[in-house]
Amino acid sequence: MQVLADEHGNVMHLFERDCSVQRCHQKVVEFAPSVVLTPERRTEVCNLALKLMKSVHYQNAATIEFLATPEQFYFIEVNPRVQVEHTVTELITGVDIVKAQIRIAAGEDLHQDIGLPHQADLHFHGAAIQCRVTTEDPENNFMPDTGRVLTYHAPGGTGVRLDGNVYSGYVVTPYFDSLLVKCCTKGDDFAEARVKMLRALHEFRLRGVKTNIPFMVNVLRHPTFVAGNCSTTFIDEHPELFRFDHQPDTPIQLLRYISNVTVNGFAGVTKQKHLNSAELPQPRYSQLQPTSATAGKTVKDILDEQGATAAMDYVKKQSQVLLTDTTMRDAHQSLFATRMRTHNMLPAMKIYDQAMPNLFSVESWGGATFDVCYRFLGEDPWVRLRLLKKYMPHTLQQMLLRASNAVGYQNYPDNVLKRFIDHSAKVGVDVFRIFDSLNWIEQMQRSIEYVRETGKIAEGTMCFTGDFLSSTEHKYTLDYYMQLAQSLIDAGAQMIGIKDMAGLLKPQAAYELVGHLKAKFDVPIHLHTHDTTGNGVATYVAATKAGVDVVDVAMAAMAGTTSQPSMGTFYYALEGDQRQPVLNMHNVEVLNQYWAGVRPLYHDFSNGINAPQPDLYRTEMPGGQYSNLKQ
């Protein structure tokens, strides 16, 4: 029973606190008011406490302790001071007991000076609970733990009060009490205060020392406590309170892992021989054999001079299949997590126009490159794009655009998307491969519209999955892709891209899909796949026979497995076929030798895949994900 008394003869009580939840006669959880105390018993006990303190002319704050049974109550002792659990009384009465005690000591009157209401006007509101968060280990007989608090995040919110001095870096010694913080909650009733306390205990993030929080959670969840009917032997009588559901300490485990990797490196990755990109043999213009575009102009020249429609007409008229080289974008994304730096691309950039003037495009930007430039490489992706335009003025620069997500991982407002597309087109992007991983047309419509407004090429792309050749495939059927292509063309797409991210498109399926698309639609078809299964070249050959206009390939040194099929291998696979792409293989090999020197620089980021993975037809994992999972 909390009491305040001054030197002017005023004595008042602030109602009771229930401190029954104890261990070895030490309080663990306290709450006010008591749930099981009847109003009549409350009045009786409170009046007895007042009578006792008046009889000794007491002055100060005090707590009178009683032991209650269902039939009777018994006086134990008077604590002539403020007790640890005074907080719950303050929460339900609104009286600052500590401040009142100091003012009483200064000789002030409880009512006239301090402003407390008279006893008849004082009422409690709601209910409050206090849990003492200590470093006592409930699994080791409550032995106090010591050490440094590595992480401390406190709970908060309406009705949560914390009294303590713990912080990140706080050192718990064996020389003082193990109490870290008193966590108190207030609610409209006991049930609400209990729920708030459970939330608060769960919100604590206290790492570095053991605490009794799991034990107190068990106490608050126990049916006896929920009923507010605990006795002083409650803890001793319920061994189930000591059964804990141990959860992995993920934050600490992650912190230790990152610290270990930062200092010691990745397990199994040893320091390799020093490689200096400046010492790599640089491809030179003098090494190239003369070659020129078959029409005297490249696709890029036609786009710049006559526009996107003329460029697409040119592509459709070509008897030979055209190529997109992904070496500077998706190839290294799929092999070593997009880590290739701009300065390793520069030597190749400078001779691409002259070495391969009959390419359709070079995929060099967008997708993960934008994100990785900022987060990992410390580069400006816009600078890379300007350099590509500067050194490859006659080659189309192609980017991967995640529709309304642009190059991010959330959808952006239309005005942001338009500004991004406008600026990308201005700086150097010619072909926008626009896709949505769920083939959601509404997500792609704005992007297609904004690209068309820039005068550049909008390639509406459908992500391929499933196996429409299988009798068990009921969703991703051939009809599904035909309807999707129609929707993309209706949205304004000037090309149809088939983005086979996981390498699931088998040769016969490619032949049928491309054949049907070419038969129905008067737009170029652009096929992209990954060679993870080892079937990439076979798939491209079948698609070429069906009339595909453009396929994505990579330089041999940067091709295969999770990357795209090899440019050279595909070229020789079509030898003797009238659709064999126009390439000078001597020039291709000059570039390939350079890329063969670049790739070992990024060995530590490699995904480790060095053989075909035919099980991919079951797991359906995209090529880029294979390498990203290693980082």
C-alpha cells in the first residue's frame, strides 16, 4: 500500500500494488491495482494503512506491505522509502511520488503546496504492470550475467514507460545490482496492460548479455497470471515457466559473419595472384580487318537519320539473323554479379564500331548495372553511358528497363519514369527492352509510350517460363504468349522481345513460338536466353530457322553457363545456312582475346558454375540469380 504523509498531519494512500510474482522473496513482476482484491477489502486495507502511519506521525513516502489470503490479510512491514515498483502507482494515479517525497522533505503541504487531491477525490485509472529487466539467466538459476551490452533497442509507444540507464556499450559488472531497466506499461485495464507489456518485451533488442526477458514473457502468458491470481509461490509451482523456445540470434550472427568476412575474407577464397588491368593487352584498331555494314549504314545510322520505323523496316528485311552483344551488360551480370568496371570496357568500346558494324545492338546499360555502379563500384552509370555513346557512335546502345520500376526495385510515379526515360534517351540509349517479371501489361504501357515519344526503339518484352510443349502446362501456353504479344503491340511496342531469363526455352518450343509470332505479327522478333542448360545455341538455331530477327549472344570468353550463348559458336553453327549472321570472325577474336584477359580480374565474384545445369528445367532459376546468390 503506497502512502504519502507530510509534517502538517496530512496522510493519504495511493492504493495498492500486487507484488505476488516473486522468486526467493524478490519481486519480479508488479502491477496495480490488484485484480483479485475486492473493493471492500481494498477500503479496509487502505484505511488500516492510513491509521498505522497517522499513529506514528509519519512524514515521507512509504510502503506498507501486507500478506493476503482469500480469507484474511496480515501486516508484514513498513518500507519508509520509495520502492522500485512505485512506477505502476504513478501510472494509475498520475502522482509523481519521487517529486512529492522531495517536496514533503522541504516542508510543503500535500494539498495546498504540492496540489494533490484530498483522499476522497483521488481515484486510480486503468492498470499498470512493471517488469524488471535484469541480466539474470533463468536457465542458470538466475545467475547474473556480466559483460558489455553490444546492442540496445528499447520499445516505445503509448502507455510504455522505461526507467533505466542501459545503452549500447554499457558494461554490466558483478559489483552492482543486475537490473538494467524497468519496463512499465499502462492500459485501460489489466488485460490491455498485459498485452502492451508482451509487445514491449518482444521489441527489446538487447545483445551482449543474457537477460530474463524470455522468462517474463512466459510469466505474462501463463493462465494464472492472465487471471491476475498469482501467489508468492507461483514461480516455484510452475516449472513450465522455464521452458524456452530458443530463437536464432540472427542479428548477432549476421554481424559476426560480416565482421569475420571483412577481416578474414570469404571462406575458401584465397588471395589470388595480383592482376593489373593496365597490363592487359589492349585491342587495337590496327589489328582489325576492314569490314563495313552490309547496307553501307548501321542500324544506328538509320535510326538517327530516318527514325525508329525505318530502323525496324531495315531489321525485318534482313535475310541474315542479327545479333545483340550482351558482353557489357547481362553477360557479366550473370557470370559475376554485374561487377565489371567501366575502365575495363573502355578498350573494347573504342573498336566495336569498326570490328562489328553489322550488329543490331550492344546491350550495355540498365538492369542491375545502374544499381551496382552506385552501391558497389563507386561509379556514375551516366558517365558509362556517355562513354558508350562517345566511342560507339554507330552502334545501337540497348538497355534493360524494368517497366515502371525503371532500374529500381519499386514502381515510380509516371513523371519520374518519363524524366528517366527522356534523360536516358538523350544521354545515349537507343533500344529500351521493357519488361515486367509478371508480364503485367499495365506496368509496361507507360514506359512504351514514353520511349515512343523520344523517337527511340521500344521493345516490348514478354518473360518466358513454363513449357507449352508439355501436356501438363495449362497457364503458360502458346496461346498465352500469342495474346501477350498482341497486347504489347497494341500498347505500342515496335519489337517483340522474348526474355528467357532462366534458359527454359527448348529448341522445338523456340521454333514454334517464333514461327507463330512471325506468321501473325509484322514486327521484328528479338530472342534472349541463357545458356545455363547448355541448349542455348540449339535453341537459337531453331529460332533462326523459324525466322527470328535478332538473338542475344556474348563474346566466347564471357559466354556459356549462366551467360548468353557464344557469338562465335552460334556463327559457326549456322555455317552453310543463308541466315548465318554477317561477322568478321578475325575481328571478333581480337575482341574475344581482350575479354579473356578481363574475366579473371573478377574471379572472386564468379558464381562457380562451370558446367551445364540441365536440372534448371525443374528449378527454373534465372541466370543472374545464380551469380547474385553467391554475393
